[in-house]
Amino acid sequence: MEKIFHPFHIVTISPWPIITGGGILVRVIRIVNLFLYADSNLIFFSFIIMLLVVFAWWRDVIRERTFQGGHSGVVVSGLILGIILFIVREVFFFMSFFWAFFHSRLRPVVELGNMWPPCGVDPLNAFQVPLLNTVILLSSGVRVTWAHQAILGEDSIKGIISLALTWILGVYFLCLQWIEYNIAIFGIRDSVFGRTFFISTGFHGFHVIVGTFFLIIIWVRLNNSHFRSSHHFGFECAAWYWHFVDVVWLFLFSVVYWWGV
């Protein structure tokens, strides 16, 4: 196949952006329908379709980069800008949750008993499971950095081992968070404390799931020798995203688990 070089994010003509947009529109309509009429038909099916689209789109990007040589310096610059803007958007997404928590924490209203945590809510101990999860995520951040250094040094074996330990720690974090949710004696319906706690930590857990799958895909590619010291932007995207997840958790631990109680 003839190589194509031009300064665009999408190197070749692709059907996936329009299919993704249509799929998101259908899923949002079905979710609104669920809220109004408690009808969950096709929601799960729409998520499966979106996962298949993500798989096909990533497959095409990997082919363009690894086998067709379509990712020139200009294309990579566009990809860098794209991942930076994506992470910035996620930062503001989590800022909304912290804003809501600070608003309720600093000025608890009379409906909360003029106290924080609200009357009747027994929060989790920050120095039990949350502290262990903090150590796990920080350790995984160190591991992904070691994997990066191994790729720069062309040490594929060390990189594979370090990256495997990273996503294994991510899975371990998710297991502990599931246990934490099960032992919590308050729920999402328990005033604004329960809602801000479970929404903020739950969305962070979702980001850990996405980051873990991202790292697993990069780990498979590393096993297949897709990266070199001079060109490993896919790995850098995964590493940046994982460090972002680490930083968000540090704020959650410091604010929601420790200071917030």
C-alpha cells in the first residue's frame, strides 16, 4: 500500500469518526429514555457496538503507525496536542466534583445538620483501604516510568515486565475499591456526602479501568516489538493518562478521604 504523508490527525479516510458520533448520539438518547421510562433496551448493545468501533479504530491507527509508516512528525504533533487537550478536559471534569465537595464541606447547610460529615453518615477510615490504594497507584506510576526508561534504553524485557506490573497493580486497585464500596456503611443516597463521594471515586475508578485496558494494549504491542526508543508515542499517551489518574487519586485521597471527614 502506498504511504501517505500529510499534516492531518486521520492519516487515511476513515469511517470511524462518523460512526462514533452516531453511536454516542444513540446511546445518549437511550440513557435519557432510561431516566424517563425505565427502558434499558439496546443500551448494553450500544456499548458493545462502541467497544467494537474503538477496537477497529485503534487497529487502523496501529496499522498506520507500525506497518504503513504514516505517522510523520507533523501527524505526531497533532496527536500530542490531541492527548494534551483530552487530559485538560478531564482535569476540568474532575474539578466540577471537587467544587461540589468543597461547597458542601466548607458551608454545610441546615439540612445536613450544620455539620460535616452530615448527621448519620459514618465515613471510611482514610488510613485503611484508601491509603493502601494510594500506595498501589503511586507504585504503578513508578513502574510505568521504569518501563518508559527501559524503552528508551532498548531493553524490551525490562519494559515488558515493568508494564505488566503496572496494569496488574491497576487491576489490584480496582479489586480493593470494589471491596471498599462493599464495606461502606453509607450509600449514594445518603445526602450530598454520599453522592459526591461515590460519583467522584466512581468516575475515577472508571478512568482506572480505561487506563488499565490502555496499558494492556500497549503491553501487547510492546511484546510484538511495535515500539522503538525513537518512536513510542502510543506508550507515552498511556503513561501520561496513567499519571493523570495517579494525580487525581492523590487529590481524592487528600480531600475526600482525609480532609473531608
